[in-house]
Amino acid sequence: MPPLARRNLFHDKIRLTVTLTGIVFAVVLIVVELGLFVGFTVTTSSLVDHSGADLWVTSKHVPYVELGVPFSERKLYQVRAVPGVADAQKLIVRWTDWKRPDGRQESVQIVGINPDDPMPMPWNLVAGSVADLKKPDAVIMDEVYKEKLGVKELGELFEIRGKRARIVGFTRGIRSFTTSPYVFATFKRAQEYASINDDQTVFILVKVAPGADLKQVQANIADSVKDVEVFTSSEFSRMTQFYWMFTTGAGVAVLLAAVLGLVVGFVVVAQTIYATTMDHLKEFGTLKAMGAPNRYVYKVILTQAAISAVLGYALGMVVSAFVVHASQKGGAAILLPWQMAIGMFFLTLLMCTGAALVSISKVTRLDPAMVFKG
Amino acid sequence: MQPAIAVRELTKTYAEGAASVPALRGVDLEVHPGELVMLVGPSGSGKTTLLSIMGCILSPTSGSVRIAGKETGQMTEKELPQIRLEHIGFVFQGFNLFPTLTAGENVELMLDLKGVRGPAAARRAQELLAQVGLGGKYASFPSDLSGGQKQRVAIARALAGDPEIVLADEPTASLDSHTGRTVMEMMRDLAHERGRAVVIVTHDARVMEFADRTIRIEDGLIAPSAGESASGRDVPLEHIRPHFGEYVHNWLTPQPAQ
Ligand SMILES: Nc1ncnc2c1ncn2[C@@H]1O[C@H](COP(=O)(O)OP(=O)(O)O)[C@@H](O)[C@H]1O
Ligand SMILES: [Mg+2]
């Protein structure tokens, strides 16, 4: 087939620019919104997902990780005694108050761990080490929140609920979905920072023995330890994600914005692709008069849309990559997993060919008389 | 000899909102291979409508349309393109070339529809352009061609489909008289040398002399005065193929050539 679709598309450079701008705009909008959604979702459960634990033991009716309720830490020994449990450790996650040097209070979430545990928390350190937490009053926080918490450098002193806290390390990329940053401390110190009784913990994290059945161990713990609930990490992760994304409506808003991006993008793209078809309507009439079946004409129009889609997608992804990269330094990470990148390609293709279908109806009902007009 | 086109009791009524416009009100016409028929008549008399129906791009309201012996009057939208592709070539007043394709590619588009592709198509397009005197214009875009050249590309394109029937609506209206004559000579050769049935709608008095037969349409009917009589006078008898000479004798006014 002579390159009618390509030529028609590239013939009018201004129209091509408008079409591509529309597609790029739509692609970037959707990628950013969906990427925010993915970024948010991953962020809400990052603590659970990075815990390295197989099971989470909580008090009854704990809906998500930020809302743990303290219970007796003696349960730790009961849990350790359950068959199939390789190791169990205490963990505190609790809201508390951070006092900046200028006197302003900031809400933070204190995370209390045992630095000697093989638990991979905190992770991604860029300054200091987990072992430094064993120093008196030591805390580790993420560099993203330096400004928010009024932190400039290692060694600085602050107050958490009136108790001294000294910065001994920084992590990179441990974001909190809420406005309260995570601050890591030893388990003992966290009890004090969060005003938890010194015989209480908020969670017990369980590592299952190699070869043991996860579901079985989960049931075993639930049977032999009173007044607790046991979740697998993925269950607890999903509960937490669901709470923040859907129960609070935060995720719904972002998803809605993504859908809006899709609709706006579709309209813009449909409009320009429709206009391109209209520009060449007489040619399509001639093509039909020459004996081309409708499907031949559709192929030209759809090829045109597909070329636009491929170009728009490629450009859109380049722009998106910049946006995604820039977001890594900010408070809200936009994630662009490869599945989304591939999905986006098909979405763009669908959007463009769908838009082309709008104009195809015009070609189907072509008045043949028009080909005879001078 | 089977006529290339035969229409019987053809009517066409356009629905114009609530009103209906009768454009054709019972037309009988046969066009044979090797003859050039001109349709003349006032504006709005139904010439384009008749040409469109004969070209199978418009369905009649009633009546019969036979193209190369096939009844097409009742064919569906799906079947008609195939009939057009097999039997009919169009030449338009506005040339209707694809402006983003070169002259050669315009011709190749028709060949593509016919299933001829690749180097064979390029070769054939070259040949066809050479036949209309545009051998060197394969790579030229329509915008770089004169009106006459464009119309010749359009003729080459129509010929690429190898149609028995060539239909043209005002093919010379956008051309100066010299160029118009050149185009008409080509159309006449199509009929006389290659045995195509050629039907041309025209207002252009300068080219009427090329007609083997002139049909006058008025108010959706063939005007009785014209039709089987006059205007074949300029066609030398010896140009008409002997095998339909008998038919020709019925309407050709015996006059000396030129
Ligand atoms: N698509 C159409 N819809 C309604 N009326 C039409 C249409 N095409 C032509 N007509 C009417 O049919 C009549 C014949 O038109 P046409 O065949 O174009 O005449 P001509 O080519 O002889 O000028 C005119 O009255 C014209 O207004
Ligand atoms: Mg007309």
C-alpha cells in the first residue's frame, strides 16, 4: 500500500504537532496520576513490606499498621513457643510528637526495633548504621523529612515527648503516606518516646521456620495465643493499602484524576484525529469511488491513529520519565513500574484507535456525490 | 454485443428533509464498449446523479442497472465497491488526486486495490504515466503539476484498474481549452483504440465534438430530441470497431470524416 496514512499524518506539521501534544498530554497526565496511585499504595505499606516478617501478631481489631494497640510483651514468649515459628521480635509503630528547634511540634511515627535483630529495618541508610541506634537517645530518620523536622545534620539533638533524641543516621526513600515521618529508635527507647508501658509491645513479627506452612503457623499462633490476631505480611500490607487508598478516599481521588486524564486525553486526541480525517474526507471518498472497500479506508485511518499513538506514547514516556525522576526528591513518589509502562502503551493505542473510530463513522456514510464536486 | 452499461426505467428520488427531490424520472440508456457518450443538459437536470448510479456509487430508487451484464441496482453497499473496482474508472473535474502521494504513488494506490504491489506496481505505474505522456513525472507531487498533467495522472490512475468503463464528470471544466482537448483526445482514444465505454458529463462546448453520441438530460429525463440523432458527426466511421458497427449505424449520422 502506498504510504497514504503516514503521508497524510506528516503532511500538516501543525496538525501533527497538535495531535502529538494532545497524546503526550494525556499520556503524562495518566502516568503521573496512576504513578502517584502506585507510589501512594506502595508507600502506605512500605513498613510492612520491608519488615522481612512472615506474620504480624497484633491486638484484636487492628485495621492497619498505624493503628496498632499495645499488648503485653510476654506474648512474645508464647509466640516463640508455637511450632513452626523460627523467630519472633517485638515492634512498635506509634504516633508521637517531635519538637523542632524553633519550638514547633510535628507529628511523627516512632518505630521501635531491636538493632541486634536480623530485621531489615530501617533500610537504605545513607548515613550512619543500624548499630548506631544502640547509642544513647539515638534515632534514624529519612533525609526527605529533614526540612519538615527541622533537621540539618547528624548529631543534632531534638525532643520527642520531652525526651532527648539524637540523629545518628539518615535513610533515603522511606516515605510515610501520612504527614508523619517514620523515626526509628530502639524498642526500649520507643516505648518511652511513645508513652507505652515498659512491658508492652504493639506488634510481634514472626519468621516462619524453613519448610513450615505459613497458613498453618498462622493458625497455630491464633490458637495458642489469646487476644491477638495474626496476619500474613501480605494480608496486613493489603489491609493497610486498602485503608489508606479506599477507606480514606485518598486513592480514589488519585484514581479519579487518572480517569479524568484518560477522558480529557481521549477528547483532545479524538478531536484532532477527527479533524485530520475530515481534512482528507474527499480523498477517502475518492478512495471509495475507486472501489476500495470500507475496510481499506479504515486501515488507512487506523494506521494514522496507530502511528500517532506510537509517537505520542514515546514522547509521553520521555516526559513522564523526567516527571517520575523529579518526584523522587519530593514528598510523593511517582512510580512507573514496567507493567504500567506496557499497559500505558496499549491504553494509548486504544485511545487513539478509539478516537479514530469516531471519525470512521463519517467515512462510512460518505456522500458519493461529494467526489464529483469541483 | 453486450452493452457495458445498461440502465432501464431508472429513477432516483433524494429525500431532502420532508420534501423529496426527483432527480431521475425514468431513464433508459445503453453504453457500448468503444463508444464515447456525452451527457449534457442544464445544471440540476440529473447528470451527476445518473453518472453516480452508472458508477455504482449511488443506488437508484427503482429500475435496473446492468454493469457488464451484472445487475447491480439492488446490490448492497458491501458488493458495490467490488463492482467499481472490477469495471469502473473515474475521472473527476477536480482531479481528486491524493495530494500527499506522488503521481506514481497515486497510480500505485489503484494498483494496490487491484492486488498489484511492490516492484511490479512501480513498473506498471511508470508505464501508465508514460502512456499519458508523463513518463518523467513519477516522483512529482500533484502540487507541482499543471491542471492538465494532474488530469492525465487521474486518467492513468483510472486505467490502472483496467476498467471496461470510464466515467468522467466535467473532466475539462478546470482546464484551458488546449489542455482540455488533449485530455479529450485521450478519452476518445480510450474508447476508440482500447474499446472502453466512456461516459462524460460536460458543459464544455469546446469539447462536444469528441462525442460519438450526445445524450441530453432535462428534468431527470432523456430529452427526446437528442439521444439517437445528432452529434456523432465528428467521429470517423473507421474509428469504430467493426464488431459493433451495426449498432453504430443506427445512430451515426453519415457524414464525412473531419
Ligand atoms: N445528495 C443530494 N441530496 C438531495 N438532493 C440532491 C442530491 N444530489 C443532487 N440532488 C438534487 O438532484 C437534482 C439533480 O442533481 P445532479 O444530478 O447533481 O444534477 P446535475 O449534475 O445535472 O447538475 C438537483 O435538483 C439536485 O439539487
Ligand atoms: Mg453535476
